[in-house]
Amino acid sequence: MSAKLEWEPAAKERLERVPFFVRPFVRIRAERAARERGLTRVTSALLDELKRAEHPGR
């Protein structure tokens, strides 16, 4: 199992605003995307990128 990634404070705050029932899926997706990009932390910019990819036009 991979080590848990660090979350930028602003990104962590955004995650806390995600509905509790989808929060685990958002966390997994964000951490997977960060690892794929060779990042050591999840950032707000990464969350923005993932949101745009999942919900074009929002």
C-alpha cells in the first residue's frame, strides 16, 4: 500500500465540504491522480483540474 499523501490545507478544507457519502471516493481519486503525476501532496489546483475533467462546464 502506498504511503498517505500530504494535503494542502486549502485542499483539505475543500474535501471537508464534499458530501460525506462521496468524500472517500473524492479522496481516493485525488490521491491517485497526485501519485500518477508524481506529486507529494494534493493541492487545490489538482482538485480544480479533476473537477473540470469530471464535470465539464462547471
